Amino acid sequence: MTTINLIATAPMGLESVVARELKELGYNDLQVENGRVRFTGEPIDICRTNLWLRSAGRILVNMGEFRATTFEELFEGTKALDWPEWIPEDGEFPVNGRSQKSQLTSVPACQSIVKKAVVDKMNSRYGTEWFHEDGGKYVIEVTLMNDHAMLTLDTTGAGLHQRGYRKVSTEAPLRETMAASLVQLSRWQPDRPLYDPFCGSGTILIEAAMIGWNIAPGLRRSFNSEGWPLVPDELWDEARDEAFDAVKDDIPLQIAGSDIDPHAIEIAEAAVKKAGFGKEIKLEVLPVAKIKPQGDYGVIITNPPYGERLGDDKEAEKAIRQFGLSSLHMPTWSFFAITPTKEIEHYFTRPADKKRKLFNGRIQTDFYQFFGPLPPRK
């Protein structure tokens, strides 16, 4: 097989984080675009990137791109692609679609045209117009943007944020992929303390621990492309063996968190235990005004409450104020908070050293970064 064109989807604002992860995994021929990072690889790379990428949404095979202003152009362009190379005769191939700023505005109609074109192409290989679709899943997506069609196959299935350790979540959970991105943007290192005073279901803490021990986030789950003829089981076994061998669970971690909500701590404790960090991550019920993180030159990464998210503006503002005051008692620590609340700099009594616009779900936020001194060199 020739080189596969692959796409790692990325939440808006986190494309550079995904690109950095890909570079660290050894992929250098990258194209960073809005909402995605393009790269090339072989079938084994479908396994490795699904297992290892912490901040990406999905891994897609880019089947092809072409201009499509009419249904005929969409049909012929889709039919020209080599679907039987990927999809066996018993494969299930549903079609999803999106259209923006394009003449073909009806998404259901576009999905139907793509489905018919794929069936037509499959018929030329398998000699039948009826496919039972009772085998593996090959989700096709047609994306139309400015009359440009892109056809992809989803190798992931459930989004990469579904790690498998969080069965129950708090009222306003932070996605695992976003939490991992925040840890990576903070440049926290495992030899420094890490604390989250609004830990909720513990996601930031767990993602940090996984980074600290170099645990591939996809090790506990399955993917759509397992069992695909072009991605055989032996490739998945090889990639998982590599990931297990890379784990560094002998590194001591100084990770802790708290929350004022006892129910949130119960949920966090269950998730921490399921993730395998029951002894490494310390949790307690505590208001932010009373936190006393242990150690020096630590890092606080948190998702504070805010009214739009939890419905109580006064309580949210009080929590942010107390958070800012607590920072005055930790002069060697660095503080990182994702929030739409502009008053956070006021309560920290100084402007953030850096801000980054991010979307937490559909809520536009900023990732405020208040840098403390770096630890002395050992």
C-alpha cells in the first residue's frame, strides 16, 4: 500500500498542541489547518496515533478531495475513490455529512449521493448492489466547505476523549482531551507538584498522571479500525505492546486536588481508582479558601466554576476571588485557569503572563497563565 493520508482532528485553538504531540511521536510532515492536522503514515500509524494522541478528537483517513458544486460532481468524485480497498463486502458504511458555505446545502441529500456512489464503486469490485453491512464499521464523512468536498473514513469510533476511566461525570465536566491539552500547555513536569482546587471529577489530575507516567491514553479502549483488513490485529498488538513497554510507573508523582462538593470528590475518587492512580492522586473535600498545596514551585491547573456553566454567578465570583487570594500565599507556584471570567486578572492583582482563546464545549473561554519562578536547577 502507498502512504496513507491521515487527519487528526483538533478542537479550535488546540491545533498546535496536536501538532506538537505528532512531532513528539515522530511525524514531521505536518500541515496544520483550522480544526485539524494533516500527516502521512502507514497502517501501523493508525494504531499508534489512536493510542497515543491526548488532545486530538479522532483519526481520519483522507480518502480524497475534489470540487463539488452539483450532485453529479459529488457522485462522480466519490465514485472515483478506491472504497473497496478499505471496505470489505460485509462492511457497514454509514455516511455522515456537513456543509458550510457551499452550493450543496442539503446535508441529507449529500449523504444519500455519497452512499449511492460508494455502493456503485463497491458493486464494481464485489459484483452485487446489495450489501448486508453486518461486518466491521467504516464511518464515511463528507465535508463540504466552500464547494470543496473532502471524503474521510473514521478510524476511531467514539471520540478519543473517551478514555474509559470516567463512567460518571460531574455537572460540568471538562473533556479528557481538553484537560490533557491544558496540562501540556502548562509545561508541567512530573517532578513538580500539581494541584487542582476545583477538581470536579478529577479529569485534569488523571490526565496529568497519565502524562507523568507516559501512559498512552487509548490503552483502555477499542477503536472502529480494529479488525479492518488493512489494519490487522497484529498491528494493534504491536502498537499496544510498544505502549505498555513505554509506561514509566516508577516515577513518583505529587498530584492532588480538592473540591467543595463532596459528591464531586466521590466521582473523582472512583475515576482515579479506575484509572489506576488510587495511591498517587490525593483528594479531599475543601473550599478553595482553605487549600494548602504541599511543596514549592508547583503548578495549579484548574477549571473554576462560572455562572454560565453552573448557573450561580455570585458563588462563581466568590470562588474566583478566593482563588486569586490563595495565590498570594504560594509565591513559587504557577497558576493556569480556563474560564470566560474576565475578572480573574483583577483577583490575581496582576495581568496574566499569557492568554489563549479556547472553547470549552461551546463556551468561549481564555486559558489564563500566571507564571511563577522556575525550580532551581539541580
